[in-house]
Amino acid sequence: MRLIFLGPPGSGKGTQAKLLAEKYGIPQVSTGDILRAAVRERTSLGKRAKGYMDQGELVPDPLVIALIEERLRVADCREGYILDGFPRTLAQAEALRDALEALNSRLDAVINVEVEQGELLRRLTGRRTCRACGAMFHTVFNPSKVAGKCDACGGELYQRSDDQEATIRERLKVYTEQTAPLAAFYNHGGLLLTIHGMGKIDTIFEEICRVLERRA
Ligand code: AMP
């Protein structure tokens, strides 16, 4: 199973990608997570990416494309993967198409999670992330048991610099301008499955499983 999750920041695509990756026993490949780890570890990629990420801008295509090509060559991707946060531009989508062609491989589906803008802002401004393990909470919708502490590992919860309101608005603008057009690109290829991303996590997950099965 080779899938892409498309959807604006805050659409819940990372949560759904994780659930689906567990269901199929394949890796969830999140470029955001890989880049954040690179920033934390101060690698040369991390140093080049940090400024863009802090501003809510996209990291330049050549850096992200090289990163994903390397990641997809790792053995755990042989049986499939779920891409979460990649591609985000037409150039990235074209590079992925070419890389897959070279490997004689193809995508199975692109799941497009739609959520209206006001809801995205509400979700993103309340988001808190564990500094130690990356688990996510929400001050209103999914608070941790002890304020400021991760339920999973006890680590400190913080607000990602790119989850602050001005940066969120920029990320949503970047999404509309650069990433949303990919829905048409994949629809044209007959791969697009659109899901309404409002409601309970479990209900949305069931809907995703249903549309994937219907398609198979
Ligand atoms: P995410 O966690 O997916 O929201 O990604 C966080 C940030 O990482 C984004 O706002 C971008 O700065 C950067 N990023 C992640 N994936 C990509 C990508 N495919 N292309 C460019 N920048 C990316």
C-alpha cells in the first residue's frame, strides 16, 4: 500500500496517517517529523531548514526531495508507506512520480482530508507537543491528564513555534497557494479520495478505511 495524505495543517492527517500505518504495518513517513528531528540534532539539513520552518514557509524543494528519496530507499518502505506532509508542491509531486516510475512502482491512493479554515485555526492554536516523544495534545479537545506534561512519557509539553497564530496563518496561506492544487493533479490521475475531516478521530478513520476498501 503506497498512500499520500493531503490536507492543510491541523486537518488531522498526521493522526489518521499514524492509525492507518499501524493498521497496515507500514511506516508513516512524515517530512515534518524528519525535518524537526534534523533541527533538534542540528544536522546540516536541520540548520538549512530551521529558518523556513519557524516562519511557516516551505523548505526548498531540492532539500525535501533529496530527503524523501533517501527515506523511501530504506528497507522498511519496501512493502509500502504512508506519506504525511509530502508532496507539498507540484515540483515535489512530479519528482515523486519520476522516482516511482524509476522504481517501477506506483501510488495506490491519495487521501485528501478537508476541514474548514476557522476549525483549523481553533485546532492549531491549542496544539501542544511533547518535547521528548512528539506526542500531541490539545488544550481543549485532547488535554493531557496533568497540565504541561505528556501522558505517554511525562515529557514537557510545548507549543511549536510554527503553531503560533501568525505562523499558522502563513502556513494555511502557503497550503492554499502551493499544496491545495495537488488535489487536481491527483484527481486527474484518478487517485484522489476526499474525506471530510470534521468529527471524531475514530469516525473519520472508519470512513478512510471504508473508502480505501471500496476502491480496492
Ligand atoms: P508539518 O509537521 O507537516 O506541518 O511540517 C512542518 C514544517 O516542515 C512545514 O511548515 C514546512 O516548513 C516543513 N515541511 C514539511 N514537509 C515539507 C515539504 N514536503 N516541503 C517543504 N517543507 C516541508
